[in-house]
Amino acid sequence: MDLLGSHRGPVTPHPRFQPPSSPAVPSSLLAPVSPRLAAGRDWAARLPFPIELGPYRLAIELRPGATMLDRRRLACVNLEEHRIELRQDLRGIRLLDALLDCLIRLCHVSRGCQQGCVEEAYTHSFATGLVEFAQRNPRVWLWFNLLLSEHLPGDLRYDRVVRRCLPRAPAIPKRILVGGHPVTVRMISKTETGNAFGWYDQTRREVQLYHGLHGRNLPVVAVHEITHAVHDIYGLKVRDKHVHYLRAQRQGWLGIMRHNPSAWRWLAWTMSEPADAQLSLV
């Protein structure tokens, strides 16, 4: 049994996925790459900050589809050219969705998680990758949450959360909607954890977190167990296809961000906390 725990119960077969709905990048955050106008169409806008994850340091570029590594895709992780490529006509949630897709792919590449790995490996690869992304890339993390705030209904101000401008820490959620299904969140004692920091109980659809968690271990364990719930609700098998894990994590987590504002505020806050941050039980 791993320290973070795993599923309590079997994983069910994988269903079909539906792409998320669409509804711009602030121009002040874009800096043009040296245009090679002689090529006629080889132009890109580069964000003034890269993404660093694992051993990789990649520029983020908005490019015409014809100049992307894979012209069929909305976004690509181009490791050979050291950049993440986003199609330049993307706006709003579609842009965020494409960025999240690249981030998830980069998480798994940086951790060697690929076709043939088991569900537990994909879970921990995503959880540690997302927290590392937030910790090592504060400017991209801020932009990511600005996109969420600007293109979702309500006065969410996720940018204030990640900049730690709130008067008090957000409360831990008691329930999270995952793929339209409620998942409860419960704090448990040391004796209940066994030799793990947390569990996902598939029968109850319940995320269980050790009440003594703090620092960076807190968001890693929380994202880990919630990702087990995503895999469960999206019907993944223990040994499923790589592409199925990518789709479930992208759609499941984008849905969590869009439909659980209080839960995302807490998660974004914990991922933005210094290492000695304590768990708020308010």
C-alpha cells in the first residue's frame, strides 16, 4: 500500500467522454517572438514566462495552426523545440482547456508515466505535477487562475487566492462535484489512516484526508485522492489507455474548477501556500 493510499473498491469500465463547452488572453501578458515574416506565416506570440516542470523548461507560445507541431490539435507539447504551443485563435475556457491539456501531458512526461502504467501511478503523477506547477511557476499559476476568474460567472477572484490576498484561509470543502456526481470530503484521525495520509472510498464516494496534514503534503494528498474520484467517476480501469487518463483528468479537473468555486479556492490556496502552511478546519 502506498503512503497516499489508493482506491477502496474496484475501478469500473471507461465511458465515452464529451468535450467541455467553450466561452482572451490579456494582451499585456503577450510578448511577440522574433517574427520570421519572410516565411510568411511563421509567427507566434510568446508569453513572458515559461513553464518549468521536472527537468523541462518550456516557453508558452500562441501560434497559427499551420505552424504547430501537430496541425490537427489545439495545443501541443513540443519538447524538441522547448515550447508549449497553443493555437492563437483560442479564447476563454477553450484556451484554459488547451493549457490544462498540455500541463497534464507534461506532468506525465516529466515523471515517466506512460502507456502501461497503473491507475495509482497516473494519480500520483498528476497530483505531484500540479502542485509542482503551482509552486515553481507562480506567474503562470496566476495567469491560469486569472483565466478561470475572467471566463467563469461570478466574482471568483482566484487571482487574489493564489496571491494570498484573502483576509483568511478558505475553508476545506465538505463536498465536491466530480462529473456531476457529489463526492464528500471527510477529515480522519491517525488511527483511521492506517499507513496512509488519505484514502478514496469508492463505495461511499468519499475522499478521506488525515487531519494532521500540512505544508506541501496537504495539496499533494488532497489532489491525489480527488483524482482517484475523477478516475472512478469517469469509469477508468486500473490498467487503462494513456489517452483515457489524459481525457479524464482534463475534463474531470476542468469541471472541478468550473463547478466548485469554494473547493477550488481552498485547493488553489493550499497549492500556493508556503511549505509550513497549516490546514484550516474552519
